[in-house]
Amino acid sequence: MRTTIDRGAPASGKTDSGRRGSHAMRWWVLVVLGTAQLMVTLDATVVNIALPAAQHDLGFSDGSRQWVITGYALAFGSLLLLGGRLGDLFGRRTTFVTGLVGFAGASVVGGAAGSFEVLVGARVAQGLFAALLAPAALSLLSVTFTQPSERPKAFGIFSALSGAGAAVGLLLGGMLTEWTSWRWVMYVNVVFAGVALLGALLLLAKPAVTERPRIDIPGTLTVSAALFAIVYGFAHVESTSWTDPVSLGSLAGGVMLLAVFVWLESRVTHPLLPLRLILDRTRGGAFLAVFVLGMGMFSIFLFLTYYLEAGIGYSPIEAGLAFLPMVAGIVASSTTTPSLLLPRVGPKVVITAGFLVSASGMALLARLALDSTYVAHIMPGMILLGLGIGAVMTTAFQGATAGVHHEDTGVASALVNTSQQVGGSISTALLTTIASSATADYLSSHKPGALTVAQAGVEGYTATLAWGAGIFVVGAALAAILIPNRAPAPSEGEPVIAH
């Protein structure tokens, strides 16, 4: 068993000075964790904007381009549960710092890449270290903020950064690519990592390991292979088809390995993922909500960006600026919902209503056309999306780590990220197929011409947004059925602040 010691500070925080000092330091810890989370979420979209420039500079083909994105997703998605459990076993500070240093180093290598192979290798390394970093950040947040008066605010701020980071990444990617070089979308991570690393070394206590940790080797190998196969299968679908033998084989193999993993976890003494974490209705419903949110959000960022740039001619910077009302909605909702709505109406109502508000925003955007204007047709949907996403995310993050023993918060936090990652992989493959089909159907039923081609593209993008609205409605129904309407219990606290 591992214990983490808050050296020199009263563990209970019962003295007035200890309580005041701990309170002040906790919010500085949140700044550190939020900076790291912002870096990871930014990286999910900032590279996308720079891909065309990187492709031109390094000279790789269109068919190879997807591996810059897929390489990161494969490493990140398949190693998240292992990364979360390593944080539980060896200390969250250790994995957090290791993740920061490794992510920054990989970013430097990627920025300096002189070939396609080096760039992809750097992206894979980024995914590996992100699999350590992301669960450690959320689990540190969970065990640090356990007081009912502080926990909702902390999770609200953290969720706002998680939800807004991807949208801000689009703007930052456009600015860096247009004003400097595509290489700076990699180098910029060093700035975020440096700030977070300095704060972590100053604020977080070093863990004290009193017993040799035990790792569930069979479970680790099985679930890592399963998640790799699933993420790879959906990535391969995107570039081939749903009937491709490699895609089908990967997906079928991944599902079978997941079944084997569940069987193993029910029998081993020290499981990688204790099944009690997902069998609880609050946590299980929260994981499912994050999964659905990941599916819907990918249709927003990917295909709405296509519409703004390819459909109506926005520059990368203009497209990034167009997402700012959604960012404002996410921030406003994430920071007010936990204190104003959640205590009054409960998590079932908040998540259900949040999904429905997001669905209404997506439905508005599904009506876009070539002559749509930003203020009248795009911005209202963006605002509704932000308000709904923020409410769902902050409530689901709290629910996913509710009532978790501090020795399991790492793997519980990893499951949050895994749910979102797998949901996004499924969504990307599914919606790419839907967009292609809608575009082809429009072209086949209308006279050839430049206007027809442009409108066909819009038909593809809006079809995916309509499906995104449907995904959010399904999420609302599942939340209403599965999630109990009681306040999420805090995780067990753990002293993590150095003095």
C-alpha cells in the first residue's frame, strides 16, 4: 500500500493556519493542473490546422497525413488505463512530472522534425506521455479538492479548460501557422509544460512508497491491445470503408479482447481496473456521458471547421475566432453549473438538460448553407453548444470520480479520458462515412458545376452536424435512465501539497 505524505502540514488541516495555507495552496495547484490539461486538449486540435503546411514542408503524401493524428491517438488511447494505474502505484506527482517532461521533449523533437517518420514518432511519444499526464492531472484534482464548498468550483474551472482547449487550439494553430511556422504548434507545448513543471516541483509533495507496487500485467497487456485495436480499426475505417477486412478484424479483435479483460479483472487480486468503479450507477453513467460527449464534440470541431474554411472561405484564424462564443459558453456554464444548478436539481437533470441544449445548438448548425451569416446563423448554435457541453462535462467529471478511494483515482480518471478518446474515434469514422455519402448523393442528383460541388460539401458537413444532434439526444435519454439524481460524493482526500 502506498501513502503520500504532506510533509510539515497537518494532514487533517484542523488548525486555522493549516487550513488557510492549504486552501491558498490548493488553488495554486489547480492553476498547475489546469495549465497541463489545457496543453493536452490544445494539442488535440492545434496540430490539425498545421498539417497542410507540415505536409508541404516535409513532402509526405495525403495518404500518409492521417498518421500524424492517428499515431498520437493510438498511443494515447491504448495506454491511458496503464498511465492512470501507474499514477496510483508510483505517485501522481511522479507520473505528472514525467508526463510533462516527456511531452515537452517529444514536442521539441516534433517541431525540429526533418522527415515524416520523425514527426510521426514524436506524435506517438506525445501520446504516450499524455497517457501519463492526463489521468494524473484529473486524479490530483480529485484528491486535492474534497470539500463541498471547493470541489464544484475546482471541477468547473478544470472542465472549462478541458472543453475550451480544443476550440482555442484551432485559433492558436491558425495564428502560429500563419504568423510563424507550423513547427511552433509543437514548440508552444514547451511553454505550457515549463510553467506546469515549475509549479508541480514547487507545490506538490513527493510521494512516499511504503510497499512494492503490483501491476496487473495480464490485464494491462490485454486492455492496451484491445484499445489499440479499436482505435486503429476506426482510424482505418476513416481511410478505407466499413467493409475493409483489416478494419473489421481490428474492431472484432478489440471487442473480444475487451471481453477477455473484463473476465480477467473479475478474477485477479490486484486488477488494473476494479470493476466496482464502473458498476456504480453514478460513475458508470458519468463515463457513458463522457463517451457520448466525445462522439458529439468531434463532429463539432472537425466538420464545422471544414464548413467554415472550405464551405464559406474562412481563413484558419477566422475559423478559430468563430469558435470563441462556444468557448465563452463552455466557460460560463462550467463555472456556474456546479454551484448554481447541480445542488438544486441534481446530476441527472443537469446532464440530461445539458445534452438537450447541446442538441438544439447542433440542430441549428445543421441548417447552415453557403449563404449563411455568422451572427444570424452560426453564433447562436455555437453559444448553445458551449452552454450544454460545459454543463455535461463538469458534472460528468465530478460523477466519474465520485466516492473513489484515493488509490483508485488514477485509473478512474484514466477511464474518463479513455471514454472520450474511444467515443471520438468512433465518431470520426462514422461521421466521415456519413459526410462522404451525403456529398456523393447530392452530386449524383444535381447538375455538375462549381456551385453544385460547393453545395455538396456543405450537405456533407451539415449531415454530420445533424447526426451530432441525434447523438446528444441519445446521450440525454441515457442520462435520464441511468444516472441517479443524487449529489456525487467526493473522492477520498489525499495530502498532496508540499510545505
